Amino acid sequence: MTTDLRLSTDKIVRPDKDRFLNEDNPFEDMMSRFDRAAELLDLEPGLYKILRHPEKEITLSIPVLMDNGEIEVFTGYRVLHNTSRGPAKGGIRFDPNVNRDEVKALAAWMTWKCAVVNIPFGGSKGGVICDPLKLSVAELERITRRYTAGLIGILGPDSDVPAPDVNTNERVMAWVMDTYSMHMRHTVTSVVTGKPVEMGGSLGRREATGRGCMLVTLAALEHLGMRAAGATVAVQGFGNVGSVAAQLLHTQGCKVVAIGDRSGGILNTNGIDVNDAIAYVKQNRSLDGYSKGDRITNDDLLTLEVDVLVPAALENVITRKNAPKIRARVICEGENGPTTAPADVILDDKGVFVIPDILANAGGVTVSYFEWVQDRGGYFWTEASVNDRLQQIMQDSFRAVLELSRRHKVNMRTAAYMLSISRVATVHRLRGIYA
Ligand code: GLU
């Protein structure tokens, strides 16, 4: 029997309906967007309640023997927000600023992100409070293995599949895979994505998030009647996402005039040689000291007059404080949560076309899905095939969100939430409530 989740005809009563929630709290911020889309969808109160609560929240104490012989205890989290559409999927980040609310928001974003590109996953996220810059490789490995061991029973190809995120990479994923496999007594490649290609990783995964950003940016420019050739671009964040997005946009004829990382920004109105900057960062670990342009601050970078701004570094960089000064025509959110909810309203008023994070950076998890499929099938695709399928999904998803935004006269973010919430809600209605 299917449970009728529409039993009640009541309207959703959401907390503090007309107040913008705390801009600094990513979970509240995410929820305020969710609330708006849920209201427009006329989501029934039962489903509304279900989707406001993560399915599981785990906090771990992670004791680690440090290189100096002392024991340190780190705190780690794993939050599974929703698994109605499939196994939970989401990265693990190692960062001093990790906190429970952030991980909860990021897990929910993964649910919406997977649904917006229509891949059969739910959403999760993990994090460990630590500063990888201050840890040796051996310490990082011990943290990773102990964190993974603490999540045996949660992780698994059919239940929860991690991937890289802030300050984690292929090597960390290899440790996760190995630890999990040791506990299972056999090799399980599909428990994690973003692995080295040699051990079941997918070709094209490392570039996938940046490639996805490039694809939706081109789609946005076309929609706005702007030419990609010569379009000016500023990219904040020059890691895996920002550097690849810059490189691929450059290949498409755009002029990358500014790049930045935690050391600050570089402006060169003649165009930055992106490959040269990438080679510099490879050698020097950051843009610190890179001299082929004028030094600017990250705040200046965000407010440059450019056609496209790609925030690909940190959360909450576009807030109610600097949003009035933004001069970009298009914002492609390479990072999760770079724009706060109050900033959205200001950007809307200014006519900025924002490609929201859950669509803009979904290329990464899309190729994670391809990796999981390849691991499970034991058959691996060419890079061209991966890239073709990614292009198809990103372009189709962009069109679907744009269509909804036109139909409901809402911005791209609200449309993306509406699309993903409706997909998740449909599955909940079909599955009913197990009691
Ligand atoms: N950490 C990435 C994200 O936030 C990738 C997640 C994944 O591939 O599972 O989308």
C-alpha cells in the first residue's frame, strides 16, 4: 500500500517565514532556499518535515598516534542527508573550519545536486577538524584510516560512497578504499570515487568539476546572447576546480583576466596564461610570488567588472556586504555555498545570472557516478566517452533548470532546488513511509 503523504491539506508552517536566517550558518542558509522552493512546489507538510532532517548524523572521536609519539584526538563527522534515490554520495573534507552545521548543509546540497543532474544517489558529506598543512603524510593516513574504520557499517557501495572534497585527494581515497576493503576481507573499489585511475578511478574524474563549470558557463553565455570568445573571466580559487575551469574556459576562447587563491589575487587585463600559472602552482604550491600580473586582494577579485565570475574556493564569499558591489554578468558557483541567501536577492535585483552550486559544480559527482558504474561493471570507459556523457548531462540539466526558471519566473537557484526537491519528493511518495 502506498502511504498517502498528501493526507493533510495544511500549508507548510516554516520557522521564521519572512526572516532571513543567520547568513553565517550554512545549514540555515541552505534551508532558507529549500523553504522557498518547497513553498513554490506546494510541498506537503509531511515531506517537508522529512526533508528538513538529515537521516543520520555521526560524530566520531578519532584518536591518532602523532609522529612525536603523543596521542591526539580529532573530531570527525559523517552526515547522510537523504538516501531515497540511492546510496548516499558525498565528499570528505579535512579542514580546521569543519563543523557539524557545515557538514549537514553540505550533505543536503549533495542530495539536491545528485537530483538536479538526475543521478541515482542521495546526499552525504563528511569532515574531520584538522589542518592538513600542519600534518605529516603518515599522520594524515592514520586519521583517514581511523575515520574510515569508525564508519564501517555506514560506508559501502550500496549505502554511502565518499569522494574527495576540500583538502582531500586521490591518495586519501586510496586509503579509504584500502581500509574498507581490509575490513570486508576483499577489495571493494566502488566504496569510494575519485580514486587513482590505477585502482579503479575514472578517467576524467579529476577535471570533471571544472569541466562541468565550463560547460554550464558556455550554456549560460549562449542563453544570454553573449559570445564565449573574448568573454572576460575571474576565478577565485585555483585548486582542482578553479584551475581546470580557468584552463578549459581559456581553451574555449574566454579571456581569464584574474585568478586567486589563499595567497591573494592576480589581475592581468591582457589575459592570464593559465597553463603557465598552473605550472607555477604545481612547483610553488600557491600563487604566492607569481608575478605575471598585478596583485589584488580576493575581495577586489570578486568585484571586478567581468563577464563571468567563478567562485571556486570557499563558502560564504558573496554576502549581503559585498553583493551590491558585484559587477559580473554571470556567476558560476564552482564551490558549494559561495553565495548567501541574502546576497541572492541583491544579485537578482542587479540582474546577475547565477548558475547555482548544485548545478554548476555537479560535474564532479556526475563523473563519480560514472566511476561507481565502471567499478561495479568492471569495465572502463575512454576519457572521450566520460567527457561526452558528462557534457550531455550538464547541458540537459542546465536546460531543465532554465526551463523551470522561465516557467515559474524564478531565478536559476530556486528553479534548481524546485527540480531536485520535486525529484526527491516523487520517490518518497512512491516509496511511502515504512512503519
Ligand atoms: N566533493 C564533491 C562535491 O561536493 C564531489 C562529491 C562526489 O563526487 O561524491 O560535489
